[in-house]
Amino acid sequence: MTGQSTIESFNPTQLDWQIVNDGVMGGISKSRMTVNTEGYGQFSGTVSLENNGGFASCRAAVEKIELSGTKGVRLRVRGDGQRYDFRVRLSGPYSRVSYRAGFTANDSGWHTVELLWSGFEPTFRGRTLNDVPPITPDDIREVGFLIADKQAGAFQLEIDEISVYSD
């Protein structure tokens, strides 16, 4: 594969993202993933640290596409100056492991973020894992975004496109 291959371009008629917030452990953070009036994906809400909370996330299944030979993922985003994680999950024996790579969503307009597969950290329920193999791009079955790290308050991340690159 050469160049770039799109994973998600936020078609409003096919948007199928699942929200997973800290309510799974008693928290009260709120979030949603929509397509805004400009046609971009918009992950937004409020993170609360009350009741042992502190995170909001969204994720979507991706169809199997040929990703071998790619170097990483490329995100075109516009944000609020906060730090986010881009996360992927794989099929197979490590399907419960989330691989994450962090980035800051600049609040000065659209920008491109490139995250190398080799820079993703394997985690499970927020804990870093050891002795887990690195990402095999062809096995990616889910992508998502997370805001955590005690960043209480409102957030908004706009996403134009999620793609992979090999150049």
C-alpha cells in the first residue's frame, strides 16, 4: 500500500459510534459523537471528576481493510487545546487490549496529527500492559477517541478524517 487510505470520513447517514463514559464505574461524564453542520465528526461533552469519574470516550467498528505496510494513522482534527488519546483495538487473542497514542488538539484551527503504530501503548482499563505484541495494522477492528487524565470540564474535538499512511 502506498499513500493514504481512509478509515473514517464521517458520512452522516452511516455514523455508528458507541459512547463509553465513566458511568461504567459510577462517574457522571457525558459525551456524544455527531456529524456537525459543517459535515465533520464532533466528539464533545463534559468530563466530571465526581463519583470517581474522569473520562469520556467514543469508538466505532471498522471494516477489515488492507493496512499492511502502513506506518501509522493520520488524523485531521480541530480542537480545544486539550489532550486526547486515539485508540485502536484488534481482532484475535488481544481483542480486549486498547492500544493508545496521545495527541493535543490545537485550538488554532485544523491540523494533521500523525501517530506511528510503533508509538502506540497497549492498555487495559487504563493500565499499561507489558508482554503484549505490538499493533498488527491488518488486525485493527475498532478505532476511537478518549479524553481523560483529570481534564474536567467541557471538551470538543472535530475530526475531518481518520486515515492511515505509508509515506
